[in-house]
Amino acid sequence: MIDKAHLIDSIKKAMQGEMDSVNLYQSAAYQSSDPEVKEFFVNRREEERLHYNYLLDYYQQLSSDMQPSDVSNVLSKVNMDGPSIFSDAFIRRIGEDQALFSAISTALLLEKDAIDHYRKCAEDTDVEALTSFFTMMSRWEMKHYDELASIQKDAEHYYWEINKFQPF
């Protein structure tokens, strides 16, 4: 069992990671004039902001010595299963824009850190509501990670092409 102070610190660390993601996605959305690309980054920003708000609620509950609420019913209604499909134009625009391609690469690192952190938090707590929450968050971040990895892989061709990189 993790002690309350350590749990609060873990939640604060997760909040910081989510806010880093919010800012990254916001910046990427501003960077693009393409509606499809902009919409992707805005939607992702809003999901990360939602994650932050759930964490903020838990932080406030634990700081006030309240029993953490169970939000698994709400989170389970979020569709995290079906595959995301991105148009060729979307992939090309990501690959041809250094800032957007870098945002995808950075986002992958943030998502990986979040997955690892949420998994550890789920293992460290014996509060059922928090275990469920952290497990669900890990799944959600894994979906983000998988989507971003797919975008990066598919856009890499355009990135190399536009920058005239050649293998040696």
C-alpha cells in the first residue's frame, strides 16, 4: 500500500504530464492551418485536459481526506477500442511539417511516460476506485500511443522526402 503523501505526489506528477501534453497539443494545433490536422490536435488536447481534470478531482479529494470517488462508469463509456483512420493527406501534412512531426515524436514520449506512470500507480494503491482509474488511464494513454506511433511510422516517408534525407 502506498501512503497518502506518496499517492498525492504521484497524482501531481501525472497532472504535470497531462498539462505538458495539453500544451504540446495546443501548440501543434496552432502550428497547423489544415483543418483535419488542427482538429486532431485540438481533440487530443481536450482528451488530455479531461485526464488532467480527473486527476485534479482526485488530488482535491485526497488532500481533503475524502474517499476517492469511482469514475470508472464514466470512463468506461469513452470509446477507446476502434481503430483510428487517418487520411493520406493528414499523414502527408504531418510528415511534411517539421514542427508537427516533432510534436508527434514528443507526444509519443509523453504518452509512454504516462502509460508507465499510470501502471505503477495502479500497482501501488489498494484503493479500488484509484486502481480502476489508473488502469483505465493506462489503457487510454496506450490508445493514444498506438495512434501516434502509427502516424509517425506512416508520416516518416514524407518527412524524409521533404527534407531530402538519404540513407548512407
